[in-house]
Amino acid sequence: MFLGKLYSVSGRWEESVLQTDVKFPSANHDEHSIARLIAGQSELSLYVHIPYCTQKCGYCSFFSRPLPARNGYIDPGNPVISRILEEIHEAAVLFGKPFKTCYIGGGNPGLLNREILQEILAAASMHGRAGEISIESNPESLDASLIEFLADGKIDRLSLGVQSLSKKNLETIGRNFSDPEQIRNILAEYCLPGRTWELNIDLITGIPGQEDRETAKDMDEIIDSVSPDHLSIYELSIEPGTPLYLRYNAFPGGIHLEDLRDESGKNLRKIWKHAAAHGYKQYEISNFARRLTDLETDVFHTCRHNQTYWAMRPYLGIGPGAASTLYADGCAARIEALHDLSSYSEYRGGRGGRGGAFSQGYLIEDLTSLEFLQEKLIMGLRTSEGLVKSEFSRIFKLPIDVLLPQTFQKMLYKKYAVETEDTFSLTENGKILINTILVEMFLEIDRSIKLLPTGIDLTAVFEL
Ligand code: SF4
């Protein structure tokens, strides 16, 4: 049975206690289902997961493994990467149209052999170039050959995992590259203003022992030196099973994660204010974008790929551990590729192979009405726009204030949320308390579960 999950302020999934048996009508999935689903999407974003890093960071709970490297890059004959390429190729054939957006993440995609990267981009662009193409990289993997892809317009956005400019903080979280001087040199060499592509910098805040002003100081230095178009600022999350979690629990009596949290949100409030003072709009709890030009305009350097997730539009994840959400026949299917490199590469179906590349190595299940509602609340409330009330009513066949009368009114009364004629969004206080608010909402839904229709209307997802 599916366990409901909460998306925390830090941007990671946390398990909640909600469970349900209310099901969508079954789509009767078989080994050809994924291929059929891909072919049937009216729009589709593509996520490519490169599951390799030089070594594991202490806080990392993403699916990635240490690199079988040759000259600093992944061996071009790597069987996992070969299957990824096959699947991108097959997905492009099945979909038959340009992908809406394409995001190459990981792991550290900066480790991709550049010829393989070129092949990935070519396969993803078989029917035309995606509207936005992004790549992640660790700073130490950024070199002139990767910048060429950006400067030539083959890739639009680079997301660089800086995390901190303090050696002490990088070492505390066990970052696999912890030399701030080298990070500064790399930024100065490759990322100076005047570039023709978009730059995002990832930072982590809430590191044990980190002073409140340190993230703001990192932001100032990064903004002064490279003026990034976008900032992603995540609160450190110490996940069970990670080396960081084990380290903190090795203290006599252990350290409770709550002890490390800044419950008042003082640190986050300061950071959000600091970003706004520098002209960055917080369009999602952890994401901030600058205006497209210096002119007064409402267009910002947002990440369109990530906006696809928050709007719950269809996306296909390729690579071990990657997830997808695809729609068909009034159902939303959640698909997950195996979290296992050798099995993933063993299942190579190949172009034209028996059953095709997507026939094995995936878990697929239909989301229930309740799961879809939970995700809609989680994703929608993270964005500055919030939930669109008319869309909500169309999907769930009930207005939000009828489905959630108590929490809806309480959030407005306590000024944790504001509403306009067609939106319901969290205020700053609400964003700080988003997890508590979501739990309250889920508990209220539990009480009014009978109101929730089993056959919800997913066409509304595509009409905004
Ligand atoms: S580079 Fe990213 S994906 Fe790789 S181990 Fe570090 S945090 Fe995890």
C-alpha cells in the first residue's frame, strides 16, 4: 500500500502516516503500459538521471553511486548510461513530438563523457528541441567543454551545486568537494556575468554550527561575483541512512533532528528577505528567480522544468531510481525505475528489442484520488501562486473550502494563507509552517474522506 508523503521545506520527501484504499479506476498495467503511456501524452517533460558521483556526500539520500571513472568522466561504454541512452531514444520515438522541457540531473551529470552528452541531447531532440534544457553539475566538473554546450545554445541552464562557500560548513555536511577557493576560481573562470545562458546556484542552509548570517554572506559573495539568474536555497535535511544521520546519532543519547531545526524559521525568514532585497522573487519555497531583464516585467528566470512538477503536469524520468507521472484514461500513473545499477543495465531492451526498453525494471501503480489530492496540496502550496481554486474544483469536483472547511478558514484567520478570487496561497508564516499545515489538512481530509470522489477529473490539469 502506498504511504502518503510530505514534501518538507527542505525540498525532500518525508513519510506521513496517511494511507488509503480509495483507488482510481485501474488501468490494468502490463509490460507494454509505459510505452503506451508515453505515446499517449499530449505534452511531456523529460528528466534524465545520471546516477554517478565521485563519492557520496554525507547528507545525500539521492540515488547515486561512486563513479567508475576514466580521465575524470564516466566510461563511454558504461552499460547504465547505454540503457539511459536507449530509453531516451525510444521515448522520443514513442512520444513523437518535442519534449516540453528536458532536465539532466543526478548524481553529477558533469561527469558525463561529452560525446555521450551530445548523444543524449541529440536523442532528446529527435523531434525538435525542448523548450528548456537544463543540466546539473558539481563545480569541480565544470570545464570549458561543458561551457561550450551552454555557449552554443545546446543547453539553456546550468545548475551548479555550490552548497556553501565555507570549508567548515562543507566539511560538516560531508560534501564530496569542499574547497571554497577552487569553487571561487571555477565561478570566476566560467560563470561571470555576460554569459548567454542561465545560471542557478544551489545553496544549503541550516547546517549544524552554521551561523544565521553565513548563508546571507554566501549569497552576497555569489551575487557580487556571478550574479546568478536563479538561486535554490534548501534547508539541510538529515535523512535516515545517510552518513550524516549516523554521525549525529553516534553521540551518546543521539541528537534529535528537531534539536537542529530552527522552528521559528528565523534563519529562513532572513534568507528569504535577503533574496528579495537582491531582486530575487521567491516563486517556490526554496527557489528564487531574477527578472528576465532590468526592465519592469513580470517574466522571471524560473525553472520551467521544475514548474512542471509543481503543476503536476506529465513528466518521464529515465535512469535508475527516476520517477515519472503519466496520465491516461482518467488515471495518473506513478512509475519508478529500479534503484539498482546492475539490474537496470541488465534489462536493456534496446531499440526494437523484445518488448522495448521500457518493458522491464519498473514499478508502476495508479495514484489514488487521495494520493493525487495530497500531492496537489503539497506541490501547490509550495508555490507563490498557490492553489488555483477553479482548477481544484474541476479536478476534485468540490471547492477547496468545502473539502477542507476547517483548515481553509483557520489558515486565513491565522494569516497563514491569503486568498484572491481564484487562488489560495501561503503567507511567509504559512510557508515556515507548511509541514504542520499539510498534516492538519490531511487529517481533515481523513475525516471527510467520503466526500472525495473516486473518479476525479484530470483534464483540468492540462487546461491552465
Ligand atoms: S553530488 Fe549530489 S547526488 Fe552526488 S552524492 Fe553529493 S549530494 Fe548526492
